[in-house]
Amino acid sequence: MESLKEKKIKKIKKIKKDDLKILFDKLRESYTVIGPKLSQGVVVLSEAGFEDLPAGFRDYQARGTYRLTDEKAVDVFSFSNGPDSFKRFLHPPLNEIFSFRKSKKGIAIEPAAKEGRPIAFVGIRACDTWALKLYDRIFLEGPARDPSYSALRKDSLVIAVNCPHPGDNCFCSSMGTGPEVTPEVTDVADIVLSELEKSFIVEASTPAGSDILEGIAGEEATDRDLEEKRSRIESCKKAMKKSVPYGELPELIYRNLEHPRWKDTAKRDLECGNCTQVCPTCFCNSSYDLIRLSGFSQKGAELKGVRIRKWDSCFSRNFARVHGGNFRPSRRARYRQWMAHKLAYTKEQFALPGCVGCGRCITWCPAGIDITEELEALKGVR
Amino acid sequence: MYDKTIPFEAKIRWIKRETRDTATYALKISDREIQRAYSFSPGQFNMLAVPGIGESAISISSCPADRDLMHTIRVAGDVTTAIDRLNVGDVVGVRGPFGSGWPIEETVGRDLMIIAGGLGIAPLRSIIRQILKSHPGGSRAPVLLYGTKTPKDVIFRDEFPRYRDVFEVHLTVDRADPEVYWRGEMGVVTALLDRVTFNPLNTVVFMCGPEIMVHRAVPELVARGVPGEKIFISLERNMDCGSGICGHCMFGPRFVCKDGPVFRFTDVEQFLKIMEI
Ligand code: SF4
Ligand code: SF4
């Protein structure tokens, strides 16, 4: 990281809104570009170009509700996060880890090659850059660096964006994880976009980001522009409707692991696991061996298959099962595990927040359970 | 170094039946280089794989100085059932070693007490064998307390005479078996504490067994004056990856696979108290 600083890579430019297209085109030369796109009435992440950006769209989100509205905004990044995040791409829901062949002679194992062009993520919000930073720590800095994640993450590029306004369920401001991409996360955000009324301020924070900026013509950002950026971030913060008592975490959870509220939540909880699927910090997974019918061969009693890693959830009934018992047989315990992991454990495990305040779990919970309300309830009498 | 996320091949050199449902498997790592690079400390575990069936976390029951890499396995789930069907010369996949081992440095100048229940003796056998090889005669004998369901469930039965050369050994069973002559005690393993004279303030405890045993034994030890910081327990949880990326083994904020399985009691005390944590 030292050499990074020496090189003084910090580049800052102002570009016209339409010039975002040049950025996209430039990225497409060497990356698979993943960005926001409309699909079936939802903003999703997929391979996308400038034309695909749902520019001007606004969404209405509430507990268990997501709707695109008719309102048209002037901002390009007017919409909020949909259900997807980078995790679909770096930690795919179904991910082949290796293939194996077992014969009389022995076992041959071949790690799955993760080829293809590196990914450039465009339009990642501040909250998700924190989640990405957490993912790097989990998958790259653990006792065994994960080869799959490391191959997919290698050379990837992140074009983050400061939010012009919050989504209805966002509460990043109270978590300290947004709406601005702050210096704590500029190591994972190669370029940060700030939308102004008529232009974008584009800042590169890594050498890879600055290489991309190199080829894009722009003006110098004036003090006025920077002031506009500031005030836009401030007004986004002010517009945020939800918050959590961040200062009281993790103790608020630790003190209340036996709070009666858990039982009450369990009654409403459907255990669908939606929250864990949409959460950008949820990473839990299970692996299994898959053998296709064609994997059996008579000669040499050969067996061919693959090891698949798939997203799992602490809400799965068997998540904590061992032979002869289940460590979390009750729904109450499983919900508590989820929330405690988000709001207390992760911080201890990886020195980063386990919830980044993106609000996805609130939007996509069919039972309308709201993590900020549940946390608030723990403060009540027990 | 080899990649701990990808299994390597090991051949079964021999199999020894221990009880009706438990057997010890001696493995030889096929690849010479991995063989050389592979090293573990007592208390650690491997993920053993039967291709097509899956993987299971199994503690290592040999000690580092042993020639063979041993695992003592009880038939319980899919993977262990599949291993049970294997013969000498068959191969399994191995990933590891993972986890924390027994803190041997804690025993220096102190009296070691080992408490095991059932299959919990497997990861402790690793340290027992290490002590057998290195114990300086003359100093105070370490204590080994072991409890099983019935006399027929005593694992490593044939090795106990050797253990007795160095250890003060006490055995107990939940209930007798009419077919076996039993000289040990009957009752829970904590009752054995009455049989031993020990200086609680100078004692270090290594414990592994069913969680119910831990719940009983720890308060008993603490009540007798053993400091909670000197009690080490090996916990069992569901494990999938071995390196803190799958989330299955979480115990409060701890990952049993990488922060454990051996924990200092006082580091996990607050969570042991909470049901279904
Ligand atoms: S717990 Fe909810 S609000 Fe927090 S990061 Fe996950 S999805 Fe977002
Ligand atoms: S949580 Fe904050 S950073 Fe994330 S989308 Fe909402 S406002 Fe933007």
C-alpha cells in the first residue's frame, strides 16, 4: 500500500453527465462491465452498458415492498439498490470449486478454473463498498485464502457512486457506512463518482482507477463543485428516514441474547432466507458433491463429479445440524443468530461492520420484519 | 505449501476396530511433497472426503511423532458411513490440518488433568501419545479421566495399560454390561474427581466430550478451585469449510473451525450459558 501513496494516484476530474458513456466504453475494452439495469420492474445488476442505466428512475421501498415509481428524477443515479449486489458475481450462488475423478488408481482433483475477463462493477454504493471490504477480509485473509473468490476478485474494478438520495429503507448514515464513499473504503473503490446537477466529479483512488481516468477528457473540479458535492451528501444524510443506535452496538445485542423479543420475532419470521440472500454481507454457504448420471462409468469403476458451493442461510433448519443433534433447533435461535451475526459478531470477527445499513433485508422480507425496529425493541424492558 | 481448500489424496494403510461403531484409520498421504509439508499439532482436525458423498471434520488421533496419520471415526452420518465401507488400500480426500490445538505451553510446571467422554478421547489421544513419548519420569503423574456409555464403548482399550505407565487413569461407565467384567467406576465422569487428589490451583484441564459433560464438569472443577482460565475445552459444531468462510460452525462470535475447536473456557463461558447460541 505504501507504494500506492507514493505514486500520488489521487486524480480528480469533472466530466459531463453524458461522458459517463465514455467511461463505460473504456471499461468495456478490458472488463466485463456489471451495472444496474431494469429487469421485470426491478433494478438488478447484470452485464450492462451506459444505455442500460435506469437513469431518472425512482423506486419506492417499504417493509416487504419494492415498486418503481412514475416519478422522473434528473439524476442518473436516482434509483436505489435493488436486491442484487456484487456478491452474486464474486461469490456466485452456485459455484463450482473443483472437479474430481475417482478410480481404482486414486482420486484426481482439478480446481475449477475461473477464467474470463475481470469484472468492472459500476454504480456500487458506499454501503456495498463496506460489504466488499468485508468479503475481501473473509475470503482472502482467512487461514486459507479462497481460490475461487480470489480468482474472480483479482483485477476487478469498482466504480462506486455517492448516493444523491437514500432509498426508503437505507440507514447507512447511522452505521457510518454511507452515503459517502469515505477514505476507509477507497482501497476497494477504485473510482468514486459524485453526481452534481450537471456533471459528475470523478475521483480515482487506486492505480487501476487512475489508468481508466487517464483516457477520459474532463475539466478540473472547482471549489464550487466540491462544495456542491458536500452539500448533496449532507442532504442525502438528512433525507435518511431510518437509523440504528450504532454506538450501543455490539453490547445491545450481547446484553439481550435472552430477550423475549426474539420469540416474538420468530412468530412473524417465515424463515424464507430472503434477507440472507439479498444481504451484501451475508456469506454463509454449504458445499456438496454433485455427480451427474453420466458421472458413473463401468470401466475401472470410475466416478466423476464436481464440488459445488452454494449460498446457504443460518435460517436453514439444518444449518447447525451435526450427527445426533441440531445446535439451533428453534426459529428463535436462528433469527437471533442472523441478527447477532450482523450487528455484533462480525465486528469482533473481522473488525468491520456486519451490517452496512443498505436496507435490502427490510425491503425483501415478505413478513415485513425490519432489522432497525427489531434492534430498537431490544432496548425495551425485558 | 499446498492448498487447504482442495483435498489431497491419502491411502488407508490399516484399519483397527475400536468398538462396535468406531474404528481407527491410519492414512498415508500419497503426494511426497504434501507429505513433507504436512504438519499438525495435537487437537487439530482434518476434513476427510469421500468423493461423491461429501466431507466431514474428523480430529486427528495420532500425535505428530507417530508414523501414521490416524483418525478415529464413529459411524454417524453419510460420510462416516461411507468411510466405514472402505478397506485397506482405498483412498480418501484430506484437507487440513485446521483449528487450534491443545495449548501444551500451559502445562509447563503445572499438573495436567485430561477429561474425556466417549469419542471425545480421540483428539486427546493425540496429546496423550505425545506425553507418553516425552514425559519425564519422577514428576507428578498427569491424570486421565474417561467416561463412556458402557464398558464396550471404551475406545483405545488396549492402549490403557500403557497410559497407566505415565498417567493416573480412572474410568467410568454410565451402565454396566453383563458380558464384560468391569473394574472401573459407574456414574458420570465428574464423580471421578473424588478419586483423585490434586492441587486445583496448579491444575490445567484439557477436556473433550459431549457438551452435556462439559456443562457438568466445568462448574464442578471451578467449585473445587480450578481457575476457569486453566480449563480448555474442545467444542464440536457443524463444519463445512474449515477456514471460517462457510459460517456453519459459528459459536457466538467464534468460529469453532479457526478460533477453536480448543477454547479457553473463560473465552467462551458467556456463550456456553446461552442455549442454542
Ligand atoms: S442486514 Fe440488512 S441492512 Fe444490514 S447489510 Fe444486510 S441487508 Fe443490508
Ligand atoms: S445505504 Fe447509504 S450508501 Fe447504501 S444505497 Fe442507501 S444511501 Fe446509498
